[in-house]
Amino acid sequence: MLLTIDVGNTHTVLGLFDGDEIVEHWRISTDARRTADELAVLLQGLMGMHPLLGVELGDGIEGIAICATVPSVLHELREVTRRYYGDVPAVLVEPGVKTGVPVLMDNPKEVGADRIINAVAAVELYGGPAIVVDFGTATTFDAVSARGEYAGGVIAPGIEISVEALGVKGAQLRKIELARPRSVIGKNTVEAMQSGILYGFAGQVDGVVSRMARELAGPDGDPDDVTVIATGGLAPMVLGEASVIDEHEPWLTLIGLRLVYERNITSF
């Protein structure tokens, strides 16, 4: 089985693949203070519950693929693979790793590994042109050309960041539950904030994606030919309100990690 690990700024998502099928997944908080030994214990606790894996750390794991936006966590995971999975092939997504997706940026090294991995999966699953909207700590919009190139993107504050900022900076406001309000017009402060977050972000997605799709299509193309894929832990909150989203793939990054692993480890 292949273990995939996507380390984000807030959460880390782990997926277990049997061939090209994801058979198990976990979501944990990202903590830059965790050591390699602590991460190994955490992995053992999670995977020890799966019936297809053995009770010892590493039993049944035939490969590991990792991408991380937090350098300190990537460093510790590198140590985990060395100390606890020494005989298991591992791919850590960083400069020099073969992805199959050209990066058309002024400085390709600036692009987060997860965004490139999302582009890999988008090209494989849906082809180009495409736009990936990832609802994480930040809301990112990534453009994939018709030729399967990473063409660039947009970064906006994420939903949780916005909720927290309102609670901190608003004298009479507080942090609220991310939930759908009874109506667009809020009847109390909490519902008014929930409405602003939900419908405000849905409007942002529709506006940004529409502009990106026109650029991707070009003067002679049709923006409707651009496939829009939503992913990320907070995507379900916006799916029913954003009109431009065509597909929802919650495991897009994990699928991309599997693809990159296969392209770099020929024996898989």
C-alpha cells in the first residue's frame, strides 16, 4: 500500500492507497513542534487500526509520498522515513522531483508543492484547461493550461482566517461556528457573520474563477470549456452556493501524490 501525506498550514491529511483506490484517510492538526519520533507514534496509532496493515510501524506500507507547505514538518517527516521506514521507497515533493507538469512562473520554486500536486491530479483526472480551487488556510486558485502546464494562480485569505480576523478585530464580534445561516439576511449578529462568510466567499469564487477562465480560454476560446475543481477541507461549505464549480474532489492532493510517486518510483 502507498501512504500519502499532505501537510498544510493548519491540517495534515493522510491517505492510504491500494493501487489507485484510496481505502483510508485521516486528518490531523499540523504542529510544527512535533518531532520525528512523535510523528512516528502518531502514524503507528492511526495505521495500527486499519485491518489491511500490520500492528508494527511500516507493516504493509510499500511506498510513501509526501508534500508539505511547512518546512519544519517536512524536515521531521524526512527523518521519519529514514528512521522508521528505511526500506520503503519514499518521494518527498521538492525541486527536482518529476511531476510531469511544467511550471510557467517567474520563480517556480515559489509555488507551494501542494498546488503543483493539485495541478498534476487535475490534468490526469480532467485534462486542461482547468482551475483548481483549494479551500484551506488560504483559498488558492490554480490555473492549468490546455497543454497541462501550471499557468499561475491567485491566493486569497481562507475562510477560517477571515472568521478569526472578524472575531479579533471586531469589538462586538466573536468567533463563530462555520454553518449555513437560516437566510441571507441575518436576524442576529452570528447569522449575519455566517451569511457574510458563506455568500461572500461564494461570490469571491464565482468572480475570481470567471475572470481566470476568460484568461485561460483566450480571445478565441470558450470560458465554459475550463473545468473548475474544488478541493480542501472547507470546500463542502461553499459547493452549493458557488455556481462555477464543476467537480468536487476532496482527495485531489492525495491523488496527485500517488501520481507523482508512480512517476518517480518505477517499481511501484
